[in-house]
Amino acid sequence: MSLGSRIGVLIVAIAAGAAHGQELGNPQTGLGLARQVCGACHALERGATRSPNVRSPTFSELGNAPGMTAAALNVALTTPHAGMPMFVLTQNQREDITAYILSLKTGG
């Protein structure tokens, strides 16, 4: 799945999650969890330009995707889609990972 397709999935998730609140967790906890769960495929650190799996977007790319929201990321972490393994995360874990990804957003 191309980066454009993955971002397209997230845009659909944005629309689906628009009615949900913007609940955020702890970015530092999210980074620690992401290192355990996501790091084999995704580059996690700010400024990383390529993920270990070249088909996986970096967390910076995800955080900076146009219109990216906590609701969209929550949907992406709970909805199976091509190429993404389905992890069973608690709501708090999803919120922490989401908070970390959104902390990578640059600019205003």
C-alpha cells in the first residue's frame, strides 16, 4: 500500500471519527509503547526520513498528515487495514501512542 493510500485510509478515519472528542494520553508513555509495538515497521523519532519497513509511514509523516486528529489515529489503531498487523491495545495505550504521534506535528 502506498503512502498516499495509507494517508487516504487515515483521511477516511478522520471523517469517521469526527464526532469523537480529542482525548490525549501521555506522549512519553506512548513513545515507550511504540518502541515495543510499532518500531519494527515504523520510524518513531522526529525527523526520521525512512521507516524500517519502507512501506510504513514514519510517525512524523503520520503526525503531519493534513487534518490528522486523535480520533483519526484512534480509528486507525482499532481498524484492520492492509499491511498493518492488528494489535490489541487498551484505550489508554491507544491514547498514549496517539499523543506521541501528534506531538511530532510541526508548525502551527
